[in-house]
Amino acid sequence: MSVKKLARLRRAKKTRKKINQLRMKRLCVYRTPRHIYAQIISELGDQIIASASTLEKETRKDKTGNTEAAVIVGTLIAERAKKAGVEKVAFDRSGYAFHGRVKALAESAREGGLEF
């Protein structure tokens, strides 16, 4: 594995350890150059409560690897979380820097009604 990926995974492990201590549901973000994925995972980490990504039919209309697509995924995950009864989550950015697509997803999820 590359040094950059190992560093990202180290940061992600540290964040997930803290979220696990808090016993909160977490909004986990994963991004690739082409797509972005978001999941809300239960406190124990054994269940996926809600998920959204740019692979879904309604989000594949335009480009999938840009900030506009991340905004759409953020609003979708907030909508599905509220439908599942989740209002407060911890944001797990998976070791990625909080800018660009990750930031756009987080801000749109907040606007959609999720608290973190």
C-alpha cells in the first residue's frame, strides 16, 4: 500500500476509535475519483441503517465525481436517516481532509437535518 493510503487509514482508525468510545451512530464517507458513498452505521458497527451513493439511479444523471454529486448524496443520506429515525450522528470522514467533496456532503447533510 502507498504511504498516503496508510496515513489516511491511520487517521481513520483514530477517529473510529473515538466514535466507538462515544457509542454514537456514525456517518461514514468513502470517496473514489469517480464516486462518493455515505453510510450511517449503528453504534456497535454491525448494522447499516441508511446509505446513499452516486451509483444509485437517481444520482447518476450527471457527473458523479464532483461536489454537486456530493451535495446530492448528502441530502439523500439525511433524508433516509430521518426516515429511519436517526437525527444525531458522529461524522466519520475516513481520514480524508475536510474540504471539497467531503465538506460538500457534510454541509448538505447538516442542511437536511442531521446533527453532528
